[in-house]
Amino acid sequence: MGEREETMSNDLSELGRLRSGSGQRGLVSICSAHPWVIEAAMERHLSEPGPLLIEATCNQVNQSGGYTGMAPKDFRNLVHRLAAQRDFPQERILLGGDHLGPFPWQQLTAPAAMENACIMVREFVHAGYTKIHLDASMPCSDDPRELPGEAIADRAARLCAAAESAAEGSQPVYVIGTEVPTPGGAAETMEMQVTSAAAAEEALQTHRRAFSRAGLEAAWARVIALVVQPGVEFGNETVEDYDPARARELASVLNRHPKLVLEAHSTDYQTPQSLSALVRDGFAILKVGPGLTYAMRQALFALAAIEEECLPPAQRSGLRERVESAMLIRPEWWRKHYAGTPEEQHRLRVHSYSDRIRYYWMQEDVRRAADRLIANFDNRKIDETLLSDYLPLQYSRVRAGLVLNRALSLIFDAIGCALTPYLAACRS
């Protein structure tokens, strides 16, 4: 008889134990606040084992609203409302807060930024988020350019104390780490260096001492993962694929910490083989966000191209033009990421892997245009020949009876297809 395959429960402290077992050995973290991405993840995950982990970053969601306009409780309510609409069991949903720390307030002094960060962490935990990534790695206005590890750990402990003070019922689990990618993805250039085993071990011990000094030994027992750089990243036009040989020494750290796993950020656009290798090597939490909104954008713009083939100008949504206009009116979310000539910047605004376009989908004009695009196809099937030209993967799935030939179904399926390799890797 073969070994019985295990399925992960909502208790994320099981992740370390499952690493060496048979069955589900990893967990995908959906890092997107767009309702369509969340719905598509629910649709694709419904037949999958284990919980659905959805995380909001400090940039997307905070007490000031972030770029989505939502506080933690608002995002929680959105996710639960979408789950009810999709008949997705709410008890299978885990909510996480990503990069929770002073990053949104870096322009302030450290005391002021940390006060805001503590308020944010308390709001996340009070709203029922149970996976908390403590990220105090970013310097504030009065800090040196690179913060010492001890300072990062002490601030993480302070954030943890704030989280513990707000916990009601379920106690949160924590993710820590000093070599943390910038929230929102890499800038124009990628600085690729795999975290050394020594640095990973030092980060663990430094945080352990800081938690102990703060009287947080009980919380330290609920640290489940360390964020490290395994050698994966994406820039505007290139992807750094995972190389197991480069990360072998780093992965060996887990031999000394069997209850822990490693958390890999920026896994967007990795190949299925790379994702499976990451999980196999102990990077049991795979975070993906821009890769999903990139797939959504591809589907939306393909539908906009089909719209131009089918409808007179007066009836079209003008989605691409609305997006471009919004990005030019508010360039603060892409300008520092996209260098080059005006023509090169125009191309990157649409086609960059960094997908800064994701910051604009909920802008009022853009949202209305997307809704009109969907409405234009509400009562009509899209010609199969046009599907074949503009959405060839969805065309084959429509022909196979796997997807409805409806605009929103096609968009959800495109997102789901981008997510599928992650789900497969986690159960391989």
C-alpha cells in the first residue's frame, strides 16, 4: 500500500510537518485585491484540497485605505461577500497580511512610521487575518540606508506585540525575515542574490532573541516561515527562474528547523517545473499576484480587440484608451519603474511583467470601461474564429466544453490557467 496522502487544514503550523510527507506540501498565496482575481481563485480552488489563502499587502489595504481604498475589515468583507456569491465555503478561506510594517510611511521618522504600522497590524488581526507577515526591513526617513538586523528584529517584535494585543479567538501565525523583496515587485533592475544559509540562520536567531526580550516566547512558537530570496524574481521584461543548485545551501537551513518552511515572494511567471522544485526544496508558501492580474489584463485586452472586430465605435468600451489615460493622469504608480523613451514607456505600461497597470483597474473610468466591455458581450457568444485568434487557450477550452463562451467566464479562466501550475506544484 502507498503512503496516505495528507491534505492541509487551516492550521498553517502544519506546513513544516507536511514538507516531508505525501500529498499537499505547499500553499499558494493569492496576493491581489482585485475582485475578479479573487473570484477566479475561488472558482479554480473549489475542487482543490486545503484552504485558500488570500493576502493583502500594506500598500493595497491599510487603515488609510491603501491604493484600493479599503481598510482591513473592508477587504475581509469583500472576500467573504465574493465567497457567498460563489458558494465557496467561508471556513476554507485564510486571510493574510503581507509586508505589514512601516513601508507605507517610510517618508516619516521611524517612531511615527512604527506607530502607524502598529495601528495597521492591530486592525488586520482584529479583522480576523491569521497569517501575519511582519516586515520592518524598510528604512524610514531618519534611518540609515540599510537597517541593522537587530533593529529590524526589534521592530518586528514590536509589531508582533501589537498583533498579539488585538488577537481574539484564533491566534495569528507569523512570517518573518530580513531579506524581504520590496512590496509591489522589483524596480527597473533586478538585484539577484540568493540568501545565504548563514544569513537565514542569523535572521532566525536575531528575531528569536528580540521576541524573547519582548516577552513574546508564546508568539515565537507560532512563527511558521522565513522570507528569503531563493533566486527568483521578475523585472519588466525578464524572469529569473529558480535554480535548485543555487539554493541548495539555503534550503538546508530547514534541516535544523523542522517546524519551519521558507516563503518565496515574486514567484510570478515561474515555470511549472520551477514551482514544483521550489515546493520540493521547502519553499512551501508560493506568493503570486502580478502574474494573475497580468493574465487578467491579457484577457481583457484580447476581448477589447474582439470588440473592435464586432461593434461600431460608438458602442465600444474604449478600455485600452481609458487605461492609458488613467496611467498618464496618475503616473506615480509606474513612473519610477518604467524608464526609456516615451514609446518604450508606453509599451511597458501595458506589457511589463511588473504589471503596474494593476494599480489602475479600480479607477472609476477604467472600471466603468471594463464593465461596459463585459456588458457588450453579455447576450452574445463570441465567434469561435475570433476566440481562436485572440484567446487561443480559452478557445480550446471552450471547444472542449470546459469554459462557457462568455466574457467574464473567459477572463476568470485565463486567471485560473495562470494559477493552475501553482496548485499543481503544491500537491506534487
